[in-house]
Amino acid sequence: MRYILSILLLAVTLTACQKKDTTTPDAAKVTISITAPVAAQTFHSGDTVHINATVSYPAELHGYEVKITDTLTGTILYDDAQHVHNDHFDISDTWVNTGTQATTLKLELTTEIDHNGTTAAKSIYLNYQP
């Protein structure tokens, strides 16, 4: 009997501690800070682009995507998506630039607030000179 009561008490305690996130998604509450590269920075062929950023939110986020696009052609040059559950992300990626013509690059960081498609994003533009 004592064994059954102990198991029952443990089960009640575990289920009582689980919380469902009832936060209403609000993209305005997401803080995205891209610390590297800096907007309008110029890169040349063979340069390594260091991508450093932080993302935070009052509740759990569901991942992020970092994308670099050639704005002249629309070609996606770099794309990294991570499905990570946390209220804070520190992002540290690198990409080696191998372009052949001068263009403007768009670096976009998008975070998924919930699994229903609510997102928040921040973009900066970079210069590429071969």
C-alpha cells in the first residue's frame, strides 16, 4: 500500500509541475540583435563572414533561420535553420563568400515564435565586391 501511495504521489507531482505555454505570440516582444557582420560592411571573394547574433523572448521560441541572399539574382547563398526550443539563442555561424560579381547581400535572421507560423525577423544589407 505504501508503495502504491508513493507512486501515486510522484505521478501527481510530476503532472502538476508541467506547464503548457499559454503566452499569446507577440513578434514585437522578440529581441533580435545581429552583432556581426555590421550593416553595409563590405566583403570580398574568399572572405569569411562571421555571423553572430542573439535572440530572446519572454517565452519559449521554436527555432531560427539565418539566410544570406544575393539581392541582384535572388539566389540564396547561405541558409541554416535550427529547431531549438529555448527563450534565448546565441548564434555563431560562418560563411565563406565566393561571389564573382559586385552585389548587395541581404542577411536575414528569422525566429519561429510558435509552431503555427508566427515569426519575427531582422535583416541587414551587406556589400560584396569581387
